[in-house]
Amino acid sequence: MRRSQPLKWQPAFDLIEPQINADGIHLYPFEAAFPIDVRFLMFAQQAGIRMNRHDYFELLYVRSGEVVYQVKDRYFRMKEGDLFVMGSVAMHRMAEYPKGKVKAAVLYFSPDLIRGNAPEGADIEYLMPFLVQDDGFPHVVRAATGIPGQVFDLMSRAAAELPAGSNRGRLSVLTYLKMMLVLLVNHYSGYKGTEDVFHRKERNLKRLRPVFEHIDAHYSGSITLQEVAACMHMSKSSFMRFFRNVTGESFVAYLNHFRISRAQILLRTTDLSIAEISQEVGFCDQSYFGMLFRKLTGQTPREFKRENESRQALRA
């Protein structure tokens, strides 16, 4: 194993939010030949990441702080030392930060890394804690079980080998991953879920794709419930129920989070005025934009921009 290095913490927003598309899917830039990564991330309310899902699987260990994690319409309070186990079909995000900023070690991996790399049938067994995540699944593994601490140690060992440029390095990382998965398989051995849950949720998300494409194409203008319901060939009431059931948010809340996230990116990466950005992301009323921005991030657009400029100046 490589000699351990001090953990390198980076802002989670900068890594994740720009990679979330209109479908709400986080497209992680894995190395194609070896799709796994470990990051040490800092999360904060003022740079909150909107509801998203992903095709990879995720383990998140709370290194410091407390956070309320949202999965659809369920909320999980996590404390230092807890572990979060997240599959690939439910919309989720960090929703609240009771004690301010949070540091978390996060492992992302494609299930394809395990599928086909184990004796027949064993690959699915490794992945079962991620495939059986129905609406009652207990996503949090508490620190008191001892499992999160062991997983964090294995994450850190894997991180020391990444990027894995040699066969030995890849074998080491894959071994650490399987050790983590065995810990989770044993922990969730009594949970009675089925893989059918995974496939049903995946089908429902695919049904919403025309809506996500409509948002991406038209978020800078007016979008009505009637328009998006028509994309699904549903009545407005049926669409609203279906959308909330699949994503855990109302359509209006989802659209607002999408627009504010785009505004955050523009505030960080352009010299556009706040008024121009407000128009760019679909708000005709700048005061309403400012009110909603503050509600969702805890800061005004001006405060957000000023803080980002100060951070960039310190890095220069």
C-alpha cells in the first residue's frame, strides 16, 4: 500500500453540481477502465447541492459535523461517524446542516466494477444492499455498529492507491471495495427487499425523461405544469402525484432547485450581473429570485458571489 497522505478536502459543490444534468443525474467522470473514486468533500448550506441521482453506487462517511440527508420524502439525521449507503435510483441530497459545514469521505463506484468480477451469482450478492433499497430502506449505518469506522479505514486505503495505474494497485482497490461490501452485506442480511424494487424505480425515472429534457431546454423561460404534464400525457394532478412519488419533491420545488443551482454556477464562473443571472435562469422578478436564492442557500446572491470571490483570491 502507498504511504498514507494527509486528507485533501475540496468543496463538494464545485465537484458535483456542475456535473448534474437536467435529468437530475450526476455524471461522474470515472476513469473508463476502472470506475471507482474516493473524495474528501466539504459540504455547506450556502453551497447546497440539489436533489440528484446517479448510475453509480455511493458510500458517504461523516468525518465531522451533522447533516440531515434527504432521500425522496424521507429524512435521515446523521452524526459524526455515521455511514450513508446510497444506490442509483432514488433522488437524494444533503438538506440541512444543523451545526454548519460537514466534512465527509465519499466513495463512488460503478456496479460494473463488481459485476462479472466474481463467481457466478456472487457479484449480485455483493451489491444487494444497493439493489434492495425500497421506500423503507435504512440508509444510515450508525457509528455505534463499528462498521462505518472500518469502511472509512478501507476508503482511505483505497484513496491512497488511486488513481490506480498498475494491476497491483487496481487489485488492492478492488479488494478494499469488496471488504466494504461484505461488511454491508452482513449488516443488511436481515433486510427483506427485492431487486424488483430497483428495476421498477428505474423504469419510473425513465418515464420522466421528457420532463427533464423540457426543463433543460426551457428553464430560462416560463415553464408551466400544464406543459410538463402534456409531455407525460397526464393530467396535471396525476403528473404532480407521479413526479413527487418518483423524485420526492414537487415539480415546482425541483424546478426552483434546478434554476438556483444554475444561478450558483453562473455566480461562480461568470461576470454577469445578478440581474442578468436572474433573467438567465428564468426569473423575471429579481427580488423573488433573491428571496428564493436566500431561502435555498442561506445567503443572498451578492453574499454568495462575494464569498466565492474571496475564496478564489485566497487560492491565487
